[in-house]
Amino acid sequence: LWGNVQGPTWTQISATVNKGSTTITLKEAVQWAVGDAIIVTSTDFSGVLDNKKFSNSLYSEAIGYPFPDQTEKRTITAISTDKKTLTLNAALTYTHWGSGNQ
């Protein structure tokens, strides 16, 4: 593993980012640079669905149908002056939950 760490090494999005968006706003300022690659991890709830716990609930229809991995790799093409808003090289394929779903 080789690289130059520009802290922080990870942070959270400050609000939900909808599918198709090319910008994300972060909870804290970063020292990343244009051209850096980032990973936007999956924020869906597939991991919390337990067949035994939810088999008789409204979640039962989701049991047995795992959600796809929604982790996405993008490259930063622009950074706001406050270092909290990033513009990405391609639109996001999935919605990534931010506020209100933690």
C-alpha cells in the first residue's frame, strides 16, 4: 500500500445524496485534491434484515433478496472553497443516505 494521506482519511456525507448526483457535501472539511479517488460506501439497510427477526413483519418481502453492493468509486473533479463540497467525475448510480437515517 502506497500513498500520501491527506486527512481526514474518511468522513460522512452531511445530507442524503440522490442517485444521479455529481456533487456530495461532507460533514467536515477535507484536505483532498482534485484527481483523488474516493469511495462512497453503501448506506442501504440490507445488513440489518434478519429472516428470523423480521419474517412476520412488513420487511419479510425483502428477506432472501439481498440488495446489491452500492459502494461507488469516483474521482474528485472540483472542491469548494470550504473544502466540504466535492464534484465527482460521474453521476452516482445509487442514493446514499445521509441525515435522518442513522
